[in-house]
Amino acid sequence: MALLLAFFTFVVVGQIANVAACLALEKIYPGALTLAIFFVLWAAVFWGSWRLALKVTEPRARAPASPEQQLIIALSTALQLPIVA
């Protein structure tokens, strides 16, 4: 759910910036050029938003266990193994 929420947020913010930038460019350049720029940025916002949402919601790597913790894990695992005589 967090991935979808992050993606949606990035898309909305990106498309608002896209529209604002293209409206500003339309005062300088012809409408046909601005429309082409808009469509390229429109697709780029979706692609970039997905990549950014994946990066933001990626699970954090856990810190490696200390030697004492590894020993406790090994001993508790060994105690749970059946003893074969």
C-alpha cells in the first residue's frame, strides 16, 4: 500500500510541475513544440515516479548480527536438532 501511495504522490507532484513548466515554455516557444515536450515529460514522470517510489519504499537492510548473536543463534539451533545415538 505504501508503494502505491508513494507512486501516486510522486505522479501528482510531477505532473503539476510538468504542466507548470510547459505553460511557462508556451509563452516563449510555439504550442506544437511545447506539446511535444509535454508528452515526453508526461511519460517520463510516470517512469521516474515508479522508480522513485520503489527506491523510497524499499525495505531497509538489517544490520549483520554480532559474533555473540551468531553464537546464540547457532547454539539455539543446535539445541533444537534431534539427537541421534
